[in-house]
Amino acid sequence: MTEPTKTKNLDRYGSAALAWSRARDILVADTPTADLTFFVGTVRPDGRPHSAGVGAVWVDDALYFKAGPGTRRARNLAANPACTVSVRLRGMDLTLEGEADQVTDPAVVERVAAVYREGGWPATADGAALTAPYSAPSAGPAPWPLYRLSLHRAIGLASAEPHGATRWDFTT
């Protein structure tokens, strides 16, 4: 399991640092079955920000999402893989920072497609991409490349007991 190399308590009201396992366990339990919208933030070539909602899943200790090859998100990631992914989870707002790399292993794509199917989206693996009878209208036609977020940092803000705010670093 991915464990942080460093934890910093950001809470200014006396709450203890949050455990990474709390955020991770919610991701495991609620993706893909909960109605969650993840927002992927990327950087355009001219430096302006871009954000778009995506369906993402936490599989085997990593976050995966897709991007239509013609989308702004995919074009931005091709030029600069640095990105953020934000989501409101059950009892916690979470921002993940890292780099998104396109998945090329068909076995991994199939594994992630199976998790999407568990959540109700009829995705299948088509080599190194996903396909399905439908997706978001803005995604364009299938196949859709799959991306894996290499996690560098996460920030969690608990909106339910126990409250707190914590930053977890995953790189040395």
C-alpha cells in the first residue's frame, strides 16, 4: 500500500493529524459505487489552468481516470503530466497532487475496466484503452486512454468527526 513518507498537521484548532488510511479507505469503499465527481486540474501550454470533472476509481492503491484523446485534459497531460485531482468524499474533502501517466498495460486496463463495471459503467478494455457504449458527451468517441495518478502529495480536510486538516507527502 502507498503510505506517506511525511505527514503534516495543518489544523489550527487543536485537532490531531488525520490518518492517510481514513482517506484511502473511503476511496476504496466509495469508488466506483458512490456518486462522486473528481475534478482533474491540468495546465495549458500557455500556463493557464484547466479543470474538468471526471469519473475516477481507486484500484490497487492508485487513482485512475480516462481522457478522450482530443480533450483539453489529454492534450495538457501529454505536454505536462503534472496535475491535481480533487473530490468531496464522505466526511472529507481531498486533493491529490502528482503526475498522470497513460496506462499501456492491457492487463491493468482490464482490471480498471472491471472496477468501472462493478460501479455500473459498462467499460471494457480495448488494448491499452477503455471503450463503452457511452461516456460523457465531452469525452468524444471511444477508445479512451486510461491514466494513473502517481501520487506525490495529498491534502485532506475532514468535514466530519474527527475533524482536522492534514498534508501527506508520498515522495522523499
